[in-house]
Amino acid sequence: MKAEKPRIYLSPPHLSGYEEEYIKQAFRDNWIAPLGPHVDAFERELAEYVGVKGAVALSSGTAGIHLALRLLGVGKGDVVFCSTLTFIASVNPVLYQGGVPVFIDSEPASWNMSPSALRKAFKWAERKGRLPKAVVAVDLYGQSADMEPILQICREYGVPVVEDAAEALGATYKGKKCGSLGDFGVFSFNGNKIITTSGGGMLVSDDVKALEKARFWATQARDRAVWYQHSEMGYNYRMSNVLAGIGRGQLRVIEERVARRREVFLRYQQALGDIEGIGFMPEASFGRSNRWLTVMTVDEEKLSASPLDLINALEGENIESRPVWKPMHLQPLFAGCEYFTHEDGVSISDGLFKKGLCLPSGSSLAEEEQERVIGVIRKVLGG
């Protein structure tokens, strides 16, 4: 019986070795319960790395977006503008607050929120007399949105911005770190992210007072009293001390992880970029992508295969790959929600969904594993 080839994952965890010393410290000091010195230190260290005044360590990036929207006063019936080309975690917190998402298309240079589509959405909202309470701009696949025009438009209307940088730790925009550009920034440390705490996230901001409120809500909103007293609704959203220790060990190697993922991207580009009909997610001129995932596009009119054909062929060789995120305006959950395109009659995000696939991109991906991936793709495309 032929032995199955080892599984190649899309983006597996990659431990640095530093995590163990922090975990041992937590065990030695009996800081196994939630919160503790590693949580405090992880918040300080990440805030310093990103270049913001404060951070709150949480159970997920989704929790961070939820708290940010609550801090901004999003409530029942309030409109929130959101990037459409993203994972649903960017949008679900709008529903948690009873809000109404309105979706904004991508633009070609970065695949992120289109300033021109955003402008159209604001004009529509102004005519309706229903300006959004917030804008959630996503940094897709590790690349910043073009935040300068986005922020300028939002300031004109007095609307705050939540930067969903869940996939973009280590990426930059005009010399600033992703996550530091909006009123609030959010990171994810899920197992597939560029650094991981197994599960976890971080809310960051220069508004330290607001972060203190978020910290209060995230710890079940317990009042300062001898007994357990609660005057506001809270959540069980805080990160544990053990997981924060893992995060501290991971953060020490973030620049190495960015460099390695960029090398993985470059190798794919060099090996496959000569094939007519194959393209790759561009790197916008305004910053550095962390290349969390290498995303390839396939033009079916020029090739004899579709992205799904490649995904199936890779899976047949025990290699994980995925389509580009299905845009939120196409999701059954959001049927009937408003959507504004980059150009009249042209949806950039629909085209990217149709053409794109994500390739194995882990920072621990060995060259011989990557050659396996490349070999399957070239075989499907006829050499």
C-alpha cells in the first residue's frame, strides 16, 4: 500500500522556542488562572511594537472588534460600513450590537477597501440622513488598506475607523505599523496567524481611557466592590496568562516571521509568475505586506484550469489550499444589505473571489514542501 504523503498545511503554527520559558515561569509562579504578569507584559510589548499607547489582550480578534464597536456607541439599527472582502469575523460584531452592515468593495492596488466606493457609500448615507457610526477597514492577507484617503473621508463626516489588522501584524503603511492607523486597531492570534497564542486577540489604541473601559467590559464588567456587583453588561473576553506567555515568545520573532513569509511569496512568484494567466496579490506602493498568505489568481480564459481545479488537485496530493474569502455581500446571512462597488457596474471583490486561491504560506514551510506545491500546480497547468 502506497504511503500517504505528509500533509502540507496552509498556515500552521510556528513556535520560536522562547514560548517554553514563559510557560515554565507561569507554572512555576502558579499563574495559571486568567490574567497575570504575562498578560500585562504582552500588552506592553505589543503596544510598543505597533507604536500605540495601549493594548488589551483578549480571547479573540472578534472580541476586539466587538469591544471597539461598543466603545464607539454602535447600537440597534446603527449603520457600520465594512470591507466586503474579508472573513466574517470582521462583520459579525456589528450584528452582536444590533447594527446594520453596509459593504464596501475592494480596489485593485491593495485588494482592500476602495476609497472611491467608500465615498459613494457616504454620499448615499448622507442622502438617507443615516451616516454610519463606524467604518471597519480590513488589512487583507497581511497588506494595509490605503488608510490615508479612507481616514480623510471618514474625518470629513466625523466617523471613527476600526482597523481590522487581524491578518496584518508586522505590515506597514507609510512607515507606520498596521493596527496603529485607525481610532482602534485589532489583531488576531489564532493558530493560523503570523504569530499565535493558540487562540487570542488584541485591541490597541492611543485612547488609553477607552481601553480601560474595554478591559472592564472584557472582565465581566465587575464593579469595584467587596462582593460581586455588576452595573453594566460585560463579557468573558480576557486572555489567559499562559496564552499571553506564548504570545510573548512569538512576538520576539515577528520580524523573522515576516521575512520568511515574504521569501515564501517570492519563491512562488519566481516559480509560477512566468505562466500566462497566473497572477499574484500585488504589494501596494505605500507599505510592506507581511505576506501572511500568498494569494494567486488564475485567469480561466487563458488557462485550462480554474482555482477550484487547483484546490482539488492540491488536496489530492494532501496539500491544503483555499479560495479567496467569499465577499460578505454574497453571503446568505447578509442578503439585502447595501453594497457599493469600486466602479459603477464593476465589483472588484467578486472578480478576486472568482479568480483567487491561497497557497501554503507558513513560515515553517520547507523548500522541498514548497516545491511539491509548485510541482502540482505546474502539472495541472500543463508544465
